[in-house]
Amino acid sequence: MAESVSDTIQNIIATVTRVDTDEFDGDTHFQDDLDVASLQIVEIAELTIQEVDGVVEIPDDDLVELETVADFTAYVEERAEPKAAN
């Protein structure tokens, strides 16, 4: 079974922040709770663009508005294309 967009994002965040996925949820704030630097947010966005079909860009103006894991996940899910069945 293919990994969901939410699971993919959680794994990307865990990789970039080195925080286990069990230690954060949708309400987790990137800067206040995870102490994520701006370059790490950009890295999370870039990896998400690479890993999630249909997301070709996350403009900086949008990125600064996405403060929590849930904000970021909802933004990506709205733009993601479902994978084509083989």
C-alpha cells in the first residue's frame, strides 16, 4: 500500500528535524515546538516537492504562513495529485 501524503510529510519532517514521528502531531508548531530554522523549512518543502506527486512548488510567501505540521500537510494535500493506478 502506498504511503499517504500525511505519512510522507511526517517522515520528511522527522528526517530533517531528527525528531521521531511519535513526538509531534498536527498541532506541533515548526518553530516554537520543533525549533525548526528557516533553512530546514525550505528543506522540508523541497523534499515534499520531490516526494509528493502534483506539488511542483511551494512559494516562499505561502511557506512562511504554514506554521504547524497540520497547516503544511493541508496545504500539500490540497495540491497533491493522486498517483495513477498501474
